[in-house]
Amino acid sequence: MSETPSLAGLDWIAVDWGTSSLRVWAMDAQGGVLDRATSREGMSTLWPQAYEAVLVRIVSRWLGERTEPVPVIVCGMAGARQGWHEAAYRQAPCRPATPGSLTAVETAETRLAVSIVPGICQDDPPDVMRGEETQLAGLLAARNIDDGVVCMPGTHSKWVRLAGGRVSAFTTVMTGEMFALLAERSVLRHTVGDGGHDAVSFAQAVTDMLAAPEMLTAALFSVRAGALLDDAGPDACRSRLSGLLVGAEIAAMRPHWAGKTVHVVGAGPLVERYAEALRVAGADAVPEDGEALTLAGLSAVRAGMNGGKT
Amino acid sequence: MSETPSLAGLDWIAVDWGTSSLRVWAMDAQGGVLDRATSREGMSTLWPQAYEAVLVRIVSRWLGERTEPVPVIVCGMAGARQGWHEAAYRQAPCRPATPGSLTAVETAETRLAVSIVPGICQDDPPDVMRGEETQLAGLLAARNIDDGVVCMPGTHSKWVRLAGGRVSAFTTVMTGEMFALLAERSVLRHTVGDGGHDAVSFAQAVTDMLAAPEMLTAALFSVRAGALLDDAGPDACRSRLSGLLVGAEIAAMRPHWAGKTVHVVGAGPLVERYAEALRVAGADAVPEDGEALTLAGLSAVRAGMNGGKT
């Protein structure tokens, strides 16, 4: 990382510290991005004592000779029990990512004032989120809405209902992790390719699952059998596997989305696939940029710390 | 393996050659077992040219100086495309494992006459079995029945309808493989133990899935969230994961078993778990010993080769 002059306009630092990576933004007082950095040093690679050094190494070039501590607002898995410093879950229903709920972290570095956004938990059925609450705060702020249905696809997809500016209920679905396990480590790995998308196979699989979602574990093997018996190609098989899992997720989440507009929060092809599947299901999907919403959520927290609207 | 004298009463050799292991039996003309052997040299460890040498190494001590070839009847994955010699699937509906459908394999060893029992395929929905057809033949013969519902739990569970002595329809469910992937390689691995059974957690999970089978992929994460929020222990979490997957399988297979007696074919704890889950679902389950049925099926094929009833 090359040296850059310290940033005179630096007002605060935004951090999204996930399981596998870390994103850091230098922010000015107007919410503008002065600089940014990324690293592969996610939670899964760090022990608690290592976080501060990683962060200081990345941001010290922005700090220069300043003596007043710069606020650093962190969301994501850094707040988990096995992360930097535990930020205990807040209980739904609650407003997502409010300034008053931040957990302060002591640092040896006096130029930083670090606080972590806590995740949200739900009692019945038991469920937890960390990181998504900040994107939800960003969605409420950026779209100027109080209510909505949100689909956040990923390793562990979240489906969230927002009502009156609060997270009222949510569900985690392990679709992304199951896809990776089945595509890379199960008997289906002989059958599915590692690339292309076959829209017809994907849509057919989504349709199958919407019609009979209870058949998922039985339908998975049809991916293999289809290759053995019907010469289905690697792209078709991969898209069918994806369609079965995404279709099962959408079928299970029908009470969340039926008759509503769904904000699909994420990045690139994953958002496209979920929008495609929701269209097959007859739902209305609006793509939303996950990284932009994370930054919008952290900015809303920062604005609240200054006495602004939260 | 110690040397034993050649077996004067040897009439034929039974072989169950699976993905991960190999079982061989020395049989007399009355269907009695004279000797047996096992090996870890399953299909996944062998290339096609290696099978004959492995078999000869195991059985040559039984052959002695005889010059007439001894019939060897093989079932299982040795007949797959990537196995010893492909035995093309027969199409359901069909009688399982008949003498007339055997595929002969040429060998350099003149004291053996090897033939392989073919698997069975189904067109719509596409599905395949290899090995189970022999257990089904054994069930028909040993129980002297023509009709039945069969649950064969395992890495890839099979649910089979037998009608008029034929396999009329079947479905593969990837329950066992999904359990292994989720318990050992997913985020749930931090939560599930590697041992004990918690009957209450298991039964509750089965009940949950029977009530809402479409919720499987959403319910899986509750195993992790339950440990984080409710201090559910490793045994309870493991049993809940197992109960969710087995319950989802039984819910999906309801049209197979509703109002019928289910023959549960397998070994040990797995058969117990499925019988437990079927009882929760209100079904009637009869445990059946899988290895004994494999041998009964191969014996039925051998009897047919001699002109007996098949």
C-alpha cells in the first residue's frame, strides 16, 4: 500500500469487518468518501488481539499528526464473540444500527475512537444477524422508507420485514453455503460445472420448487440423475442446482414477499439470480447495492452521533 | 489375511462392491455362507483394471486347484460407468436383480466367471439406483412378498414402491450426504457434537418438518442460532440437525408411506433413527438387515441361474 498524505478533511472512518474480508472508508463531514481500502484479513483469519494492529496499519496514513481521536464505526463479524470485541445482540423488534446502541472498544492507539454496531437477535424462532442490520439502516435512510420486505442473498441469506422503521422479524436461510457444499463437495460435484448460467434450467428448477418445496432434498439428486440419464450439461446442472436451492428459499419465504415489493440487497450476479427467481414466482424485485447500503447505514449512525436524524 | 484351505463345498461367490468398501462371501450350493471377507478397496479407490486383481487376491485361497470357473455375482458400484465394467441400468418398472439381466465380465483369471447385477433407472423424474435393487430382490424373496414400501436410509436414501414383484417407482434423497456436509463442513460444525443422541430434540425437529417441510433450508440455521441464544448443547444440536433432515425426507416421501407399512432396510442406529421418525409421523416401520438382504438378493439371482424361481 503506497503512502498517501494525511487527509485534512477526515471526519470519521467507516469499517465493514466481515468473516472473510475487511473494507475501510475515509469519510468527510459531509458523508463523502475521501479514500478507501480493502483487505483479506477477515474475522476468520484473526485473533482478538490482532484487530487493532490491522486497522492501524490500514488507516494510519490517513491520520497524520492529529491528536484528537477520529471516530471509527465498525459493523459486521468483528462484533461477534469470537471477533475483536463482542457487541451483544439487540433484540428484535428494534431499530437497526442506532448510535445509542454502539459498543465502545478500548484501543492503545489514541488517535482512534472505535465503536462497533451490534447485531440483532430474535427469540422465536431463534435467529441472529450481524452486518445486515447496518445495510437495513442504510436502506431506511437512503430510500426514506419506514416499511419494506428485504431479501439479502449470500452465504446465509436473510429475509427481513421492516415495519415502522424497525426490524420486526427475520429469517436466515443457508442457501449460499448449501450451494457451495453441494457443488464442490457432494456427489453432485461430478455433474455441475463451475461457470455458465442456463436461464431455462434455472427457471424450471425454481418453478419445480415453488410447486413442491417439500421435495428439495429429493430433487437435489435429480441433478446427478439428469446428467447420467438425460445428458444434461455442466451449465444446465449447475443452474438447476442453484434454481432448486433459490427456489426452495423463495417458496419458504412466501409469507414475507407475497403481494409485496422485495428489496434485493447484494452484489452482481447473485442479485440478478434472485430477481430472476422472484420474477418466476410472480413477485416484484428491486435490486439494491449492498456495499452502498453498508456505507449509508454507517453514515446514518455517524450522523446520529452528531445529533442528526437516526 | 491368513491362508485357509480351499473350500471343497464352494459353489459360488457373492460380492457387494460399493463406493467405499467391498464384501465377499464364499457360498455353498444350499445358500450357506462358508467364509467371508471385507476390504476398504471400494470403487472410489480403484481404477477399472485393478478390480480383478483385488478380487483374485481375496478369493484365490478359496479356489485351490479347481479348473472349472466358479460363478461370481457382483452387485453395487462396480457396475457403474467409472467402476469395473459398466452394467447398463435397466428401466423401471422392472423386476429387481434377475439372472437374465446380468452383465458378464471377461477376466484373465480362468477360475472365475464374473457377472454384475445392473442397477435400475427411472425416466420421470430421472433417478438411478445401484446395489439397492439386489436388496429389494432379497426382500421380495426373504419375506415372500410381491408388494411393499421400502425406505433404504444411507448416504443417498432410496424410497421404493414394489408392486407385483417389480420396482414400480423410486426416489433418491440426499439426506445422509447433506447431514455429513452440514455437520462437518458448514457453519453448523461449531455447534453440533460428534456423538450422543437426544431423542427429544430429534423428535421435535421431525415434528417441525412434518408440519412445514418447505422450511428446511430456513430451519437449518436455527440449529446454530439455538446454540448461540438458547445454549442448546452439542447433542441436542446434532439431533436437531438429524431430525430436520430425516423429517424433511419423511415429509417429502409421504405419498410413499402414508397408511402403509414401511420396510426400513439398513444397519444399526440409522435404522433406529428412521423408525423413530416414522413413528413420530404415525407410520408403521419394520427394520430389515441390509447386509442380510444383499446376500438374500444375490442368492436369489444365483438360484435363478440354476433354473430356480426368480
